[in-house]
Amino acid sequence: MSSNLAGRYVRTQTSSIIATTVFFLVVALVLTGLMAHVVATMTRSANEIDDARASRAARAAIGAFVGRLSATTTDNAVWDDAYSAVSSSAAADWAYENWGKTSEDYALYDGAIVIGPDRSSIVSAYAKGKPFQPSEFFGQGFYQQINVAADPGRAPVINFIKTESGIALIASQAIQPFEDAPKLPKFSVLSFYKAFTSEVLDTLSDEHELEGLSLETTPKPGFLNTPITDIKGAVIGYLVWPSKAPGSAVFQQVYPYLAASTIILSLFLIGVLLVGASEARRLRQLAQTARFEASHDSLSGLLNRQGLLRLLEDLESPDPSSPRLYLVDLDGFKAVNDAWGHAVGDDLIRIVSNALMTSHPEVLAAARLGGDEFALVHIGAAAREEMEEAILALFAEPFKIDGRTIEVGASIGAAARDGDISSLELLRRADMALYRAKANGKGQAVEYDPELDRERIRVAELEGLLKNAIASGAIEAVFQPLVSASTGAVTGLEALARWRTATGNISPEIFIPLAERCGLIDALGVHMLRTSIGHAKSWPGLTLSVNVSPIQLCNPEFAAEVISVLQELDFNPNRLTLEITEGVLMTNPDQARRSIDQLKRVGIKFALDDFGCGYASIGALRQFGFDRMKIDRSLVSALDEGANGADVLRATISLATALRIPVTAEGIETTRQAAVLRDAGCDQLQGYLIGKPMSAYDISSRLEEESAA
């Protein structure tokens, strides 16, 4: 009995042990399965998170590559020296010395191409310091980009393009002056390209933590990739890199310990949780960094345009604390870059950025919108004048950088949020005020006023009316007599433009500068020349003087257009005198000289108009070989204003006489003025005393009366 009891006890204990063992085995299997599921899920998530990070990094790498080439292109295309050089006969040599030769070993680009204003002729094209054919290297997509980039008002056009040797990034921008200038019909275009070489891939790999980065024509199975598209949106290649798969790596390391014991399993789970938490913190930090970089300027640390607009959107409300926006543009910053280099310019940007942030206690935020343009957001009770004075005070004293004394000023445009206007509208208003401030002169501050918009609309409407007036012939020619100082006989006529509308006459001082700004001066000039010659053919024996804008004379096609009109109307070139001002001698003397020489060869004469109110030198008078000099009316009117007026006038006429240049005096209104000028050696007179500007009919009547007398 005791034996049976012992047996049953043993069996019971055995069953209990087996049951317990099975129970623990089942629990262990369940826990192992659950932990395996958890580990697998975490492994997959870690891989996916890292792959997403790597994909963002790849896109950021492409963006950085594009940004560097775009900035390099703008720095070289928006350059006064480049703008002047490419319009000269030495354009090819200049482009080679400044860009082509540099491409041989320059880190920022591998090749430089300059396409002429006709958008087809190649001024200069060098790759790695050697000449090459862009169309053969890039294909026809290159010229499509050139046509888009020829507009000077836009940022660089930048695209990836497939070349005969692989893939390259090419940026194109119109070569233009830094400051606003009269707009030419066409501009030369500068293009830089950078090949997607292994060195570029290594650099992007190091900068953006993309190990094993390579360039492939097709996606590589089992690898991460980001497509690269060309100007048409077609995929021309892929950035390919292996996934780091950090979760899988961790799993492989801890896998042997999963079967060892529950303690190791627990430690493993704790380790995975810690690794996951650490990875999550790292990704959050990366996300925060990415958000900061997307909304801030890398050089100054201030908000960029996107960050500023986002801040203004957050502040949108009609309450009294609505923000006021100030745009600040540095006066003379380009001269700093030209004189001291971009490194000093960058130091100045950082100094100015810090100063603007602390310029006033009520400055909420500051932003850098461009090279030397900043924005301040102000919320508080301080008046606009107080804020503007605080900003301008920053520039009252020169800045000290590495022992250099650097002086810059500032122009300010201000706008307040009015009602529920959008952030973009607020920025536009401040920008319009800034444009007016810069037009008013350096160191000015202007508050936005609706009149600025109304003025812009009026100018736009006037441009449309002017275009129609030129096309319809509504702008007429009137003529002012030029008479011999000795005989009083009419020897010539000066054609003057007049625009009469239903609401009244529009002064030439308004519509001629407008035509120069909006690109209509060439059409207006040809219209005036054709109209004047048409009337002058009825007055044989008299010379015809026509005013020419400096913009016209600097147009390479101007001379051919004038000659074509003369041939079409069968007008003797020896009767035509073109009057130009001194400004053309300074804006583009080389092109002006070519046009003058070409027209003088066919017999056309040139007169220097308004002499005495500008900067023409004796050397310039000799160099351009003027056939006549017209004394500015200010020198004539000075005869009645001071004792030395006559002496200055005689000295001016003596200068012309010494250079053997005949002299015309304009603006004569009294007989005393005419007598003094005649005695001083002036051979031709013009002014209201002689005759006011008259219609062609009145001129014909006067000539008939004089011939009958």
C-alpha cells in the first residue's frame, strides 16, 4: 500500500512537473512568439524609418547640388562687368578668362557656355578648360533651356540633362546688370554645368550620410533609389544606395540570445525598446533640424522667405497687435563684394543680421529674403518713424571687419497689415514701398500707400496707350527752325515728338522715358524718323535733325534700320543729322562708336546735344568725331542770371571752335541772347525767338512766305 501510494505520489509529482514544464514550455513558446513578432515588427519599422530618412537625405542632396550651382550662376550672371563685357567685341576672350579657363579645375562647375542674344550663336563654350559644342554634348534640350532662361527677370533655369558621357546639372540665366537698367530686347545667357561624377557622388554621400551612393540608369533591385528627371520631366537616371537596415542588424546580433533564457530575452526586449527610443529621438532631432533648415537662411540664421510667410500666416488676425513688416535693402552691398570679396560680404551679412534682430525691443523676428534684402516683423506700440530711425541708426557708423572700414546704407519699405490681407499681399506692399524708397535715393524710408498701386496701374495703362499710339501714328512730328546766325535764314529743322490725346497733350518728358523703360523706344524712334523724313522731302535744301535715344544707338541693329528707312524713302543721308546726348558716351561707348561710324560712312551727320550739362570730355569729342555741338539751354539762360554767364558761354564756344566743330545754340528767347551768341562765334540759332515748334503745314507756310519776301 505504501508502495502504491509512493508510486502514485511519484506519478503525481511527475505529472505535475510535466504539466508545469509543458505550461512553461507553452508560456515560453507564446512569449517567444510574441517577442519574435514584436522584434520582427520593430526591425521592419526601424528599417522603414531609416529608409525614409535616407530618401529625404537623397532629395536634400539633390537640392543642395542644385542650390550651389544656381547660386554660382546668379553670382556670375548678375554682374555689371559681365553684362558690359558680353556686349563688347572682346566678349569671347573675356568669357574665357573669367569662366572658360576656370572650368579646368574649378570645384563649382565643369563647363561654362555663353550664348549670344540671338539665343543660337555661341560666344564661348568650354568644358574642363577646353572648347566644346554644347548641342553635341547636351542635345537639343540645351537650347530649350536657353530660350526659357533668356528672360532677365527670372531666377536661374536649372535642370538635369543627359549628356554623351552621363548626366549633368546645367543652370542658365540671362547676363544682366546688378542694378536696374533700361531693358534690352534680348540678353546673352550664361550657363554653368556640373557633371554627376563619382567625386560629386562621394561629396553628396559624405554630406548627407548616404553610404554606397551611386548613379544608375535603372532602379537596382533591393536598393533604395531617387529618380532624376530632365527638363521635360522624363527620368534619365537614379540615385541608388543600399539600405542600412539598422533593425535587421540589431536582430542578427541579439538572435542567439533569444533561445538562451527568459532573462536574456527580457534584456533583449529592454535593449530593443531603448534602441527604438534612441532612434526615435534621433529621427525627431533630424526632423526638427530639417524643419529649421527649410525655414531659415543658412548664412545669417534668420528666417528665409518661406519661414517669414509662415510666421506672418500664424500672426493673421485683425486685432490691434497685427504686425507691421519692414523690408530693408542694403545700399552699396555689391560694391563691398566687388572690393573685398564674398567672404567679407558674408561677414557683413552676419553682422547686419545680428544688428537688425536687436535694433528695437519690439522686433518679433527678422528674415533674410535675398542677397542683401532683409525683413523685420514688428508688433508693438512703437511708431513707424521710431522703428525706421532705429533701423537707419544701425548704418550711421561704418562696420569694422578684419581691420577694414566698410560703409553701407539702407533703404526701407514698410507696410502694415490692413484688415484680413494675406501674408503675400503684405509682403508685396512692403516690396512696392521698398522699390519706391530705392527710386527716391539712398537711405530713404517709404510707407506703402495705395497710390503706389494706382500709379503702377496708370503707368501700365499709359504703356498700352503708348504702344497703340506708335502703331497708329498718333504720335506726330513737329519741327523747330534752325537759322543761320549771320543771315537769319532757315537752314534746317529739328523734328520733335508730340503726343496729343483726347484728354490733353502728354509731354515728351513723360512718354519718351516711358518708351525707354518698356522697350518701345526703338519703335518710337523709327516712327519719328520715318515721319520726319516724309515731311522733310517737301523742303529741299534744308537739313533735318532727329533726336536719338542712347538705347537706340546702343542697339546693334540701329544703324541698319536707319539706312533702310533712308533707302526706302529715297532721302539724301547728307541732309540728316542725328542728335545724341552725352549719356551715350558713358553707357556703351564701344557700341555707340560702331553705330556712329557705320552711319557716318553713308553721309549721316551727328550732333552732340545738350553740351555743357553733362560730363563729355575733350577726348570724347575728338574720339566720336561730332559734326556739330548744341549748347544746352541752361548756358544760354545763364546770360541773364550772372556776370560770368557770358564768359562761360564764350569759353564753351571757343572750345568747339578750337576742335573745328560748328555750334548751335538752343533755347534762345531774347534778341540780347542771340546777339551775344552771334558775336561769340555761334553759327546756328534755335529757340522761341527764332520760332516755336510748328506743324509741317506751318513750316511749309513759313518757308513759302520767306521765299516770296
